[in-house]
Amino acid sequence: MDMKGAVAFQGSQYMVVDLGGGTADISVLERKPDGTLKEIHKASGGSWGGIYVDENYMKMLNELFGEKALTELRKTEMNDYFDVTREFEHKKRSFDTYKTKQIIVRVSASLRDLAEKYSSKSLEERIASLKVRENAITMRGKDKLKIDTTVVQSWFKRPIDLLIQHLKSLLAEPKIQSVRTVILVGGFGESPYVQERIRNELAGMRVIVPADAGLAVLKGAVRFGHNPVIVSSRIMKYTYGVNGFVKFDEQKHPEEKKVLKNGEWLVKDCFKVYVRVKEEVRVDQQVTMQSLPISKTSLTSVYRTTQEYPEYTTDTGCELLGSIELENSTAGVDQKCLKLALEPECATVRCETLSMDFKGAVTVQGSQFMVVDLGDGTMKEIHKASGSPWGGIYTEMNDYFDVIREFEHKKRSFDTEKTNQFFVRISVSLRDLAEKNSSKSLEE
């Protein structure tokens, strides 16, 4: 069964594992009758990407050639340094224990010269000092290393072991025990060795790797931008709420939290929950609560935590996202009502008052942002607008991806010994768009 057949029917459930450079990001989805998707488990993941294999390789080069030699190569022979990293990136993605018993990587001859400049030991002596079996790493000529697959596998071991351990724990959860399909995407997911390990470890699971797995996330992001409601609901990764007061109860509240306000004993720093972790939230859902202002200024602090039932905003793990300060009107403050609405899907807070004028100000921490609804149909932007020229070209999405794929193919096969130039095909529609938006010709 192909990928479309495995996930296209109503009620189909599957896991998407995005293996990128730095992280692995995992989501579990179900197709609804209307064709949209809903999350059935909160998104998860960890630092198990391909960059950690690169680090192990660079660590070996550091032991072989020395830190000083690598640093000088990076400073004085930048092209050679990038050749070293690109060479391994290609080998890493194509590494397959079924097809080869060793890999051969090209290293710069200038790197070996620098190593001899900074060290009295020969390269053969430094290879012998490595904690690998005899002849597992050998030199081929002046600029090549032959490395046994057992050494390369050891570089993959830790991130892949942690990933598989996490996948097994997810698949053992009652909610997703019926999931039988895993879709592997991302650049690191293109590695035959990674695919082999996952297939062997997840017995009974159908593991699907789409064509151009490295571009799958980009394609998905573009399509999601055109149709955001394709994912109709998500499972919350955090509990969201605000800082507030409740009446003091000596049976359950600690004395140190007790404060006297307007002649009444209250408990400070209480976590008033809007939505809880693991709760399903629709894409357009709002959670609204009302409160009665008791002063000229209302200050509301918004928090999140991974705890499902937090008690206080001072608990370990509670994170302040931002604070909303509202200046209430002086007339009849005690008769007015403040309404705060949280949109959990995008961690957006909207504030409005009922029959009351106010001025809103928000302070923001971290990468979160908030929008204040001024109650009169207008919105106040409190985070600078941002973006890049990502718009019009996506009207011809297939052409856009063809341009990327064309260059990706040329890049991987580029060889100065075989050719002095190469040809890349670009979309005619791209040239048409360029002429539409510029008075200069392409030749100019």
C-alpha cells in the first residue's frame, strides 16, 4: 500500500516523524470524515537530529588532526573546510550497512599539512590512539579516510536509540495503540540506515518514506499556509492560564499565600486555568472568562506550564508569557466587567471590556506575542509586523518545488573534474513574474 492509500481513508491514524538537523518532531494524526486532520496526541520530540552524527564525525577529525589544525583550516581555507563537511553530509544521508562495509570520505590535503605543522605525532600514530578496533580507520592516499561501518554506526547510535525509545513509549500509550503507520520525513529521515533501524525496531509497523522526504516539511508548511484549517484540532502541549486571587481556605491554602485585600483574606498567585495540557482544542476555539475590576488599573499575567493541574503560578515549571495592563475608566469601575479570551491554538490573548473604555498595554517575554482587541472593532498591534518575499511565487507551487529539486540534484552531483559548468532548469512562470515586477530585463 502506498502512502496515500495508508492515510487517505476516514479514521486512518498515523504518526509523522520529522527528522531534521537538530531535532526530531513527532505528531500523531487522525483523518476526520470531512478530510481534515486532528491531533490525537500532543506533539513531542527531542534533540535527536542529524547534527549529532555530524558532531561525532567532527570530534573524530579533531582527535585525528587536532583542534588547532581544524580551526586554522576554517579560518584560512574556508572552501576546503566546507568541502569536508559537505562530503560527510552526503555520506551520512546515503549510509547503508546492506550495501557497504566501509565508507571513504575525502578530507583536505591542506588539513593533513596543518596537522603535521601543529603535532609531532604522525597521522598513523593518532589513528592508532583512537578507541576503535585495528584498521577500522585507515588513510587512503593523502586526502582520504576509509572508515569501517561499525565506527559510523556508533556515531548514529545515541540519537537513534533515544528516538526509538521515545517512539516505542508513544506507541504503547492506550490512545494510539491502533496506530500502525509511521511516515518518516526530513533530511535525516532520508538516511537508509536510519530507516533500517526504525523498521527493525518497530516490528509490525508500516514505515513510509515519501519521495523528497527532505522537502516534505517545506511543502506541508506552504500548503498549511494556504489552508490553515486542514488541521482542525490540536492537543495542547501546555496548560495555559492567568495569575489571580481566590478566597482563602485554611483547610487547603498555605498561610504564606494569604493576603488581605479590601477587607477580605485572599490567596495570591493562583493559577486560573483556561485550557489544560493534553486537552483537544479546535482551530477556531476561544476560552473566555470574566472578572470584575476592583481598581483603576487591571494587570493580568498569562502563564503556561506542562503540569496538568497547577495550583500556583509560582510552581516549578510555570513560565510567564506576558502581562496585560489595562487602565480602567474612573466612573463606576466596580460596575464594569473585564472579559479575557485565550485562543490556545496560537497562544493569543484577546481582551475586551463590557460597557467600559480602556487603554491596553502588553509586555511580552520570549517569542510569544499577544493581540489586544480594543472592543470597538479595531485591533492594536503590539508586535512589529514581519515577513519576507514568500508570497506570489507560491501561486505556482509545483513550479517552485521543481526549481528547488532541480538545483538539489545538480548540487549533489556537482564535480569540477567532470564539468566546467552545469545547467539548471527554471520555471518560465518565474521569469514571467520577474518581468511583471521589475522594469529591468533578466539580462540586465
